[in-house]
Amino acid sequence: MNIIPGSKDECICRVVRDAARSLSNTYDRALAPSGLRTTQFTLLSVLARQSVATVNQLSESMGIDQTTTTRNVSVLEEAGLVIRVPHHDPRVKLMKLTPNGKQKRQIAVECWQRMQDHVMSSISPDEWRTFQKVLHTIEERCSIWE
């Protein structure tokens, strides 16, 4: 059987990816005054919650591969937003926020909150709960293919 999706809306993956890309771009624009992108903001927020974390812990928390996390951490380290904390095993890259990183993150939190409020005002709480449930169901059922 040779199936070629005809319309954009036939492929669940494409619809979700297009929506995610659009939403990410919108949040990136909202975060622009902070100088951070959404991926950087998320990483700084995870690190703020955990106080200190290894690159591996950050990768697991964010659900992204270690190579991408290492690259993102390096950019933040070069910008002076995170620093490496000494660890007894020199192979372990243990990171924490710098005062500058905390300040940048706080500016980003304010930008993020405005965008979050705007997006949330366009849907009802019931729609948001349903949307989350559908996404979690898709994620859960897709994991059987891993």
C-alpha cells in the first residue's frame, strides 16, 4: 500500500511539529529582551530548580540528548551565565548559575510570563487540560515504538 499524505493536517507529526515550531518562535521573540532563547531559558530554569546539576542530569530533565545539552551549556558558560563547579571526578561537568545567569533568567521569567498569560488567555482551562492529556497520551503511546 502506497500512502502519501495529501494535506498538511493528515500527519499528526507534522501538525505537532509545525505548532511547536510556531510556538517556539513566538516565545523566542517574547524572550528577546532578555537575550535568551527558549532552549537557553529552559536550561537555566532547570538549573535554577536543581541548584547544581551535571550535563547528564540536565539532559534527562529536558528530554534532549547529551551532545545538544553540552553545546547549549557551553554557549551559556561562554556568556558567563553558568559556571563549572569542581567535582571529584574531572570527567563530570557539574554546572550552576552565576549571579549574571540568575539575573538574565529573572528578566526572561518576566518576558515568559507575559507570553504565557497571552497564550493561556486564548484557551479555556478545560481546553488546556484536554490538550495536555492528548499530548501525554500521544507521547505515552509512541514510547512503545522505542
